[in-house]
Amino acid sequence: MGNLVVVGTDGSSSSLAAVETAAGEARRRRAELRVVYALNWPVRPRYAPLDTTPLQRLVSEAADRARGVAPEVTVTEAMVPGDTVSVLEAESRSAELLVVGARGMGGVMGVLLGSTAAALAAHCRCPLMVAREDSADAGPVVLCVDGSPAGAKAVGFAFAEAALRGAEIVAVHAWLPDYAPAGVGVEGPERLLAQALAGHAERYPDIPVRREVASGETREVLIEASRNAQLVVVGARGRGGFTGLLLGSVSQALLHHAHSSVVVVRGET
């Protein structure tokens, strides 16, 4: 990963809000910001040449908005031919963070939600932030803890992000007691949380950490926890490749229904 934040824009109000969020993230990280528009346009001979002047103006306006939010951040802009997922996945290879909006305009302007956001979350080579326009500026960083090896990267990211924001971490593990293996009491989930967080609290001694074991379906628990959060961090698991990949149902649900911005961290990133 490099000292770079990349944000995808498509001219929608959601993507402009993502640009503003990305500018703040670049400022926190003392990173450069790259504003990218994926130019998904047919190139077969029967199509007339595309006048990209309005699109270039769109990208420049987004970059100017970023400069207005964080004038100390170096902002560059690019219009890259290709479909949104492929372009932004390639951009993520050199980025510390990729930011997209929670909604898009659709059509040739690009779609930054639904299958596109899910595909990015599954393939992104760096953490992916799906920014919401009404996400709070204050509150804790909510961390989804499932105890899996794939989730270890998400734990590390959440602590680093909480340090950047000066925020508390609320580490949440949801479970359904009725479906727990025989002999597993409440101490099992408590132990899982302790093991997942081991070492991080010592590394970040100034970050308050609150552990919560919740009884309920994981997606519902985390969506409810996002109401008072400024950010939710969750891990993602995938099989790789652009066909047949399954993004976790929890990650999918948060991308669509969380009340705050969400960061999905792949275990391989």
C-alpha cells in the first residue's frame, strides 16, 4: 500500500459526498488524494467518438471540492477508460484506502452500489470505504469481531483508524446461544473477543475499547450498532477471481443498510 487515498466519482451527490470524505481521510493520513472517473464507453466503430469535455469538467469539479475540504492535501484527477470495478480495483493496488459513495447515478456515469460495491469489496487490494452522506462525524468505531483469521486484518485496521480519529472502539461479537455448540457458555464469546483483540490494546494504549457480546443475528446487531457509530469496520472473505465470488452476507448487509460509513477489509490485503 502507498501513501495514497483513491476516490471514485460519477457526478452524483453521493459520490461528491464520498469525495469530501476521502479528502478528510487523506488529511488524516497525510496522504495524497486521487479522484478517478471510470470512463465506461463502447469503443466499437459504430459508436461516435465521445466528447469527454463535460466529463472532464465533472472530475475537475469533484477535485475542486476535495481541495475545498482539505486545502493542504495534494489532489490529482484522472479519467480512466474501463468499467468501474476493473478501474477502481486496479487503482486500489497502489492505494492505502479506496473510497466510493453509497449510491450512484447508473448508466454510463457508473454505479457505485449494489453489485459494483460488493465486487469492489471482494476484489479491492486495499480497505474499501463505502461513505454515506449522513454518516456522523462523532461516535465510536464499531468493529465486527468473528474470530476468523480473515478478520484479523479488520481488527488491525479498526485500531489504526480509531487512533487517527481519536475515537473509542466498540468491538462487537454477535452470537445465537440456541445454535451454539453444546457446552459453550457466555464465556466462549467473551474469550473469542479477548483473543481477537489481544495485543492491539497494548499497541494503542490511548484508545478506549469497549467489548460487547450481543445475542442475535450478526447482521441485525451490527446494523443497529451503526446508528451511533461514525464508522463500522468489517472483514470480508472471498474465493478470488471475478466469477463465482461470494462476499460475506454480513458485509453485504452492512454495505446496503448500515447507518454509518462502512470499511470492508479483505484478509489478503
